[in-house]
Amino acid sequence: MTVARTVELEGHIIDSGMMETCFTIIMDMGGSFEVEEFAIGRHETETSYARLEVEADDEATLQSIVHELHQNGANPADPMDATLEPAPADSVVPPGFYSTTNHPTDVRYDGEWVPVGDIEMDCAVVVETDGEPTARTEVLSAVEAGDLIVTGDAGIRVKPPDRPRGQEGAFGFMQGGISSERPSESTISKIAEAIAETRREDGEMLAVCGPALIHSGAREAFARLVREGYIDMLSIGNGFAVHDLERDLYGTSLGMDTESLDHPRKGHKHHIYTISEIIRAGGIEAAVESGVVESGVMYECVRNDVPYVIAGSIRDDGPLPDTITDAVEAQNAIREQAHRADLVLMLSTMLHSVAVGN
């Protein structure tokens, strides 16, 4: 005997690939489906709608399928209120808690849809029921005993990003793939236009940068972007800041002259000397104010009041006194930046890009 559940897809479900993805999920996970209703948008801006009856051999398989469909934008046609269970202890969530995506999400409480604030992936959803109900994401380490946590998949509505036909604009290029085989000049030009557009609209720009940006010789160009007001926040690691400061103090980056590519004698010690000098000065800001540091990205950040977060890692030398060595504290500092940002430029750092992207 089979069990069934009806789900709905709405939006630009054809152009975005959502419909094809949902069909594939159902079949790959051992289910079947019947399209009960299908309305196609006939104009570029008109959305489409599909209603599917999903079947499986047992309830456990059906629930697994519905969960995957839900993560990809398919929502139950007969929504119920979300299931709320209290957290049994600090940093402990109930079994089967709903783990969020990074797409706009609503939860249903007392028959009404409540938007989840500060949406972020891989978090729990906490619902406040005193007065006007509210919902927010919370990392596991911030969950407190008694917090009402959304569990299961009932009463949750996820809206993945739309990709309507013909929608371009400055950010349209982000919807296409980029590979080493394709020319990058046009992509770089479009990224520059996206940055300029964000600035014109008084948006905030967050740059997430790795030390290769300094090591490859792009330091002065990036410092100019900071100086001319294109960068509002900076998220980096200890290595980026050390390379940048070393270039000012010794003319090298990790012991290499980034212009001549020469390795001066004892250049391999420069990054350690740099850390020592910044500690001696009392930190990056103090080093700039006292004239110890006179150029570079960190210099421009201090001079132009551009806030920066330096998140540490286990491989750091030193580290610099400005580096946040507590991983949870660093995550929270990055989280504040990410929620403020209207555009994020990620350059040469997989580690920090993944952290900020989440």
C-alpha cells in the first residue's frame, strides 16, 4: 500500500530548473509522481505553477522525499503549523530539528506565516511566541535551554531564488558558470559594474580576501579601492594582514619582492619580524597612528574607518594582536558583516568565502 502527499511549486520553476530537479529527486529516491495541475507563465515576468501528488511505498521514504523537495522549493499543498519543541539544554536542540537553507524561509504559527529573520544555512529556527510571533535563525552554540525550536518539515515554506527569462542587470552574470576556459575580462567588467551599482544605491560592500591577493601584487590596486570608498567592510585571515603589513615594512610578501619576484637575504624572516613590530606598536591601528605603517590595505582601512575582521586559524604565525583566535567569536563577527552586506566580493580564499557564503 502506497502513501502520498501533495506538494506545490510556484515561481520561475522551469527557467530555474526547479521542476526538473524535483522530478529527479522523486525518481532517484524511489518515489513516483502525478502532475495534477500545471500552469505555465506565458510572459518573461509571469510565474508558473505545478501541483504534484508524490507517492512512495512507505511513510519513511515519503518523508525523506518530501524533505528533499522542500529544500529545493516545493512546499506542501496543505500546510500545518510548524512543530515547536523546547531546547533541552544550552547548545542542545531537539532530535529532528529543522536545519535551515540560506533561502528566504517562513514558518507557520497559529495559522499565520512568520518570516524567519537573519536567514542563514545550517542553523536552527527559534520561534518567540510572546506577543507578536517572530522567528529567527540561531547557530547551535547560541541556542539556550527552553528556546522553542522548529522540528520536522511541517509548517515551513522555502523560496529559492528565481531565474526568470531575460533577467540580466548588473548581477545577471552570477547565474552563469565561470571556468578557466572562458575569457575573464568581460566577467571582471561586470563585477566592476555590480560594485559601482551597489555604491550608487548606497549599498554596503564586503570584501573577503586571501593572502594571495597581496602575494600576487594586487595590494596597491586593492588599497586604492578602499581609499576611494568602494569597500565598506573587510573580512580576512591573519595571513592577509601580515603579508600586507610586511610589504609596507620590508617591501616583501612572505619574503618575496612582489615587483621583482626576488627573494632578499633573510626575507623568509620578514613575516615574523612584521608580527613582532605590530605587537610592539600595540596593534594595527596603533601602528598606523604612530607612523610605523604608512601604506597598504590595512593602512587605508584605519585611515578611512573601514571595519575589518581578522579571523584566525590553527596555522597562523603570531598571530597579530588584532586577530580573533576564538573560532565562535570570529564567526559571530563575520556574521554581523555578512548580514549588513549588499554585495560580497570574494577573492582568493576558499576558507573565508565558504564561511561568509554560509
